[in-house]
Amino acid sequence: MITGIHHFSFTVSNMPRSLVFYTDILGADILSDVIIHESAEHSVTRIPDAKLRIVQLSAYGGFIELIQYLSPIGKPLNTRTCDTGNAHIAFVVDDMEKSYRELQRKGVRFKSEPVVTGFEPGTIVKSVYFLDPDGITLELVEIGNE
């Protein structure tokens, strides 16, 4: 039976560029950085002779796994949030405006300005989508009191 969530994973096109983004800009820490050569007999991906660079990151109480296929080289997907299969991670912030401005100053691309996306009695939820270097959607969420 499922007992929890271990990590979230994204396939990236350029690991050094992605590591600058996820560590220097978002503040994640590198836990491991390995290159794996998968064989036909032992393969999670079922891609023959795949060679992958896998970096495990620790970020805000969770784990993010970045994978770059060194062989075969993949192709970019359409990452529109309305497309089936699109996924994202939402990061909780305590001050949306401050976080938004700080990431903007660091050159992060946003899809919009922060907006109020939900209400519960006595609670306001603000959200904004932003993009990593490969155009992968990420989100900031602030949950606050009215």
C-alpha cells in the first residue's frame, strides 16, 4: 500500500543550467549526482542502452529529481498547463509579493502576476506560475488570513 510521496521528477535538457536554477535561484541542495547506464536486463525506463545523469535535490522538506538523458537525447514537449500529462510543483511562500519580486530580479520568467486563486472562510490563497529553464511550470502559493 502507498504510504507517502518520495520525490517529484523532471527531465531537463541541460543539467548545469537547471542546477543553477534549482540551487542558486530556488535554494535547493544537491544530495547526489550520478550517471547511470541502463542495460536491457536492468532498466526502469525500458529505453535500450539509456545513459542518464540523475541529480537528487532536497528542497523545503521534499525531494526533486532532475534527469538529463545523455543518450538517447529527448525532444522538448509542449508544456502548456492545459495539455494532458502536464505537471508542476507548488512551493509555499510566506510573502507572495516579496518572493515574486525577488525571483523576477533573478530573471525568473512568470506566466502572470500573482492572483487570488481561492478562498476559504478566513483564508486567502494567492498563486502564480513561473517557468524553469526548460519551460517546466512551477508555482508559488501563499495561504494567508483575510
